[in-house]
Amino acid sequence: MEPTSVVDEPKPQPEAGAPPSSPLSDSEASYRRRSAFLTNPRTKIGLILAGLAILTAVFFLWRYLGSYESTDDAQIDGHVNSVSARVSGYVLKLNVEDNQYVEKGTVLVEIDPADYEGAVATARGEYADAQAQAAAAGINVPITNVSTSSQVSGAQAGVSSAQAGIAAAREQFEAAKSQVVQADANNTKAQNDLLRYKQLIDKQEISQQQYDQAVASAQAAAAVLQAARASADALAAQIEQAQNKLQQASADLRTADTAPQTMRVTRARALSAEANADRRKAELGRAELNLGYTQVFAPVSGMVSNRTVEAGQNVQPGQEMMKIIPLDEADLWVTANFKETQLKNIKPGLPVDIVVDANGKTYKGHVDSTAGASGARFSLLPPENATGNYVKVVQRIPVKIVFDKEKDQTKGHDLRPGMSVVPKVWIK
């Protein structure tokens, strides 16, 4: 519907003979002009359209402001790798300066290796000596095994031989005693015959020849008895000698029976020598490690900072010499301290725009996790709300935001831990 045009009405003419009308004041004229403007249909339509535009802009602005959560209490965090000495010594050379970027494995500091080279040489000699002793002790084990086995066998054979000798000597001794008895009987008969022949010879009833034969027989019988007795005494001595041999063989057997203990002792000595060789080997390895520690390498790639060591300085184990700050985006993240009232819609995985104050660049990231407690809980003196007058304070909870690995993001190590950032977490 097209708006109607306004037609100017003819102004009323003053009657004849009437006095002329007075002119309008400026305020009344301005009021009439505003009234005419506001009552104009075009003006009404324009005002309606302008109001709709303002409402639309306010709506979209409200939607935009409600689509993210942001805070200026945020900064870049990262790993701080402390480099310290592992051995004591005199610093010969310093290869880096503060704020120098180094790659992982770069030699940062060189400590005088002379003392450690000497320690390695000493340890190597001791290890060689221990190896030789272990080899000799190992060779003694089979030798001792064979020797003790032979001793056992020989002792057992000696015992058996002594026992057999005793048995044979006893049998011979019994035979000799029988011979003594027989010889004694023959001697008694011969002596009795000699007495009878003596009586007969005195009466001259027998011949002198018969008497001489009786005397010879008596003397022979006495000699045979004496020989039999001597043989028996010799056999008795052999029995005693055989018993002594048995005792000696038994003692040798008891000594040989200690062969298992001897073998255990020999094996224990061999094991001790091997253990000593292993210990010397460990000492050699430790000496070689200490020699390697005279060169201090960069544990990670990053920027050298807070260097406190100088060439010519004596350092001690555990003494911090410098710090290395990794600057790759994989080693950096953002710690944003959001108010607890902002955490309702912040979830892990939400996209984040990270604006860095130092360079004005915007980086892409996402929410990784939320801290387990508020920042106040990690302070040196955490608040105790149960004491004194309690005033509720909105707490801030640290939220970890990590950078996305995108090709268009800067890889020039232009970010530093501690830089202030403004993250926008898109919750809608």
C-alpha cells in the first residue's frame, strides 16, 4: 500500500477590515515541524525498520557473546628442563650462551676428563686380573673333582686290601699255631724218647748209635718247635701290621669322604672369583659412564636460559648449570584461569582461539583438561574460609589448553612460557 501524499492546505486569508495575525514564535514553529515529521508515514516506517535492525543486531551480539568464554588471566606454560652435572670436575669448555637455541644431543659443557680416564684404565686392569683369577679358579674345579674321586677310589681299595691282608694273616696265624702245637707234641715225644734211651744206654741195653739218633731227633724236634713258635710270632706281627694298614686306609677313606665338601669349597672359590670379576666389570662400566658424563648433552631441543656455569669453574654432582626451555608447540600449552562461573559449558575437546599479546597472532587449540582444584589451593597459604568473617570470592580454576597441530600455525619458536594470552573457548 503506497503512502498518501500530503497536500498543502490553503492558508486562511484574513477577513477584510480584520487586524493582521501575529507571527509564530521559534519554539512553536520547531514543535510544529517535529510533529509534522513524526506524523509523516515515511518517518514511522523508517523508525520501525531502524528498531528492527537494532533488535536484530542486539540479538546477534547476544548470541555471539554467549557463544564463547574468555579470560585475560591466562599465560603460556611449558616444560623447564634443568641441566645439572652428574660428576664433579673442572669445566674446560662452555659451548652455549644464554638465549641460544640448541638441538637435542648438543654438547653443552665439557668437564676435564683426565681423572676419569685414569679411573677407567685402573678399572680395566683390575677387571682383567679378576677375569684371570676366575679362569684359574674355574680350571681347578674339574681338577679337584678328578683328584678327589681318585682319592676316594684309592682309599676304598686300601681299606679292602687291608681287610683282606688281616684275614689272610689270621688264617696263616691259625695254621702256624697248629704247627706250634704239632711241633710241641713232636718235641715232647722226642725229649721223652731221649730220656728213655739215656736210661737204656746207661744199662748198655742199646747201642751208642741208637742213642745218638735219639739225641739228634730230640734236638731237631726242639728246633722245629722253636721255628714254629717264631713263625707264629711273625704272623701275629703281620696281623697287627695289617690292622695298622686298615686303620690308615680307613683314615684315608674318611679324608676322601670329604671330597663333596672340598668340591663345594672349590666351586665356591670359583663362584667368588666370577663374582669378583663381575664386580670389577661393573666398576669398569661405572668408570666409563663417569667418563662419558664429563660431556654434558642437551636432553631436549630448546632455548638455553638461566645459565649459571662458566669455564674454569669447579662443579659438583647435582649442581644446576642451566635450563633448557622446549619451544615446539607440542611442548607448550596454555593455562587459563577461568572463573568457576564460566566452567559450566567448558568441556574437553572444545575449540579455542588463542590470541598472543606479544605478537598479536591467533593460534588454534582445544581444551585438554581442567585442574583438580582451584588455583588458591595450590598457593603457599591457602585460604581458610572457616575462620573469621567469610566473604564469598569467585574462585578461578586452571584449564589446560593445548595447541592444535596445523600446517598454517607458526613453527618459528616465537612463543615463550609466561607470555600473556587471551583464549576464547567456543562453547556453541
